[in-house]
Amino acid sequence: MKAYILIKVNAGAIREVVRRLRSLEGVAEADMTLGPYDVIATVEADGLERLGQMVAGEIQPIPGVLETLTCLAVGLE
């Protein structure tokens, strides 16, 4: 399962949040963005339960993270 996590971050904390995201198992990419969200992370998990655990237990507790929005990727073939 693949998801995009859009993240709002405290001012001045973007570099550290991106660095910590990139160190997490299951985070394929993490980048700073311009617009209403400050960071986007591409996450891969073995299911919805694991994805929820990652967001609630590993991503949201990162210092500086204010808000997350999880967007599940749906493959169209």
C-alpha cells in the first residue's frame, strides 16, 4: 500500500522534519513543498493498519509536525 502524507510543520523545523522522515523505515521519499503543506512524504506499508501505526506513532510525534493529511494512492491500470 502506498500513500502520500501531506504535513504542516512549525516554522524553522522543515529541515529536521524531512531528515527524520527520511530515516523512517517505510518512507520512500520526503521533500519540502511550497503551498498549504510544508512537506510531503511517500510512504509504503503492508496494509492500512501498519500505515495508521506509522502516521500516528512515528510521523505525527516528530517535533515540529503540526498536522498530517494522508492520501492513499490508488493504482489505475
